[in-house]
Amino acid sequence: MLKYLVYCFLIISNILASSSLDNKHNFLYEDITLLSNSNTNNPIHRHASYFKSNKKNAVILVHQSGYSKESWYFFSKILKDNDLSSLALENISVDDILGAINFLKENGYKDISLMGASLGGASILRMMNSYSNIDISKIILLAPSIGPALQNKVEKLIIVSTNDFYSDKAYETYNEASEPKILREYSGTAHAQKLFDTNHKENLITIILNFLKHSN
């Protein structure tokens, strides 16, 4: 009986291990630690997930409140399949975004874009306002919370559901932003990353990929 129980335990353990391995293969990434603090004498260590492609183009992904870096994994895989690296951040402060930019630059990336949802988008707005000379290729904002106006030459794509409860903030962000800029509207009430859970998902992904891969 004891041998039978041990045998069953080994089988179950192998099944669980295989499942974990399959999940890992579905999302091949590297766990990295970013130095996230403007005070270099007392740096804060933050975690991020690094999805590396063969080309030196990358997107920093900043999630909305209540979400996590794992919420971007499906999209990071899509980016990687399209020769775009990505960093999915655990935390969404301005210093975290700066730490991600520094990491990518130190690893040879020349073309760096930012993509933020809701409060993550607001952090991008604040970062771009405080560090206006930073070299960013493109900015994508999914229903951003309110923040400073984007007054720069960076290409901007702002995405919003027309009946999103917070849509007025996204429209304000778009109206105050300088050219070049694009507004993409979707029907419904889905807020920010929740748009990926709607029937707009495939079109949304196509719009974002086209924006990242082509200049306007």
C-alpha cells in the first residue's frame, strides 16, 4: 500500500512539474531586477519580466491599478513573435519606468517605446513631463488617468472605450497632446487593459502592432 501511495505521489509530481514547464515554455522570459530610485546611494530593487527578441526594439509595459506584470505576458509573447522585446514592470512609478529605460539602453536598445494602462499611463505622462529630453520612440496609452500634457515630437496612440467611465480623462489627454497623435476609439465600457478581454481584442492588437512597427 505504501509503495502504491509513493508511486501515485511520483506520478502526480511529474504531472505538476510538466505543467509548470509547459507554462514556462509558453512564456519564455527572464526575471530581472531593476534599480528603481533616483537616489543612487539608496537604490530600490524592483522586479520585471524581460521578453527578449532578436532585434533591438523594445516596449516597456506599465499595467493599470489592480493588475500585475503577469497581466502583460500574453501580449509580451505577441510582441516577441513580432520581433519586439518587452519589459513588463512589477511596479508602475516614474522611477520604475526610468529604471526600465536604463536597463534597455545598457543592453543596446536604441528604439524604446512605452505602453501604459490607466494609472500606468499616468505614470508615463508624469515621467515624460519630468524628463522631456529622454529618447522615446512611441507612446501608447490605454485610457490613461489624468497627467501632464504630452508636448513633444514622440508619436502617440491613445486608446479608449467610448463609454468607459473614465473616458473623459483619456479624451483630455488626447486633446492636450501635441502632434503627432492618433486617437483610437472602441465601443463599450471596457477600461484600459480590460479591452483585451472583449471582442475588440484582435483588432486592438493589430492596431498596436502596426503603430509600433511603422512610422506615421
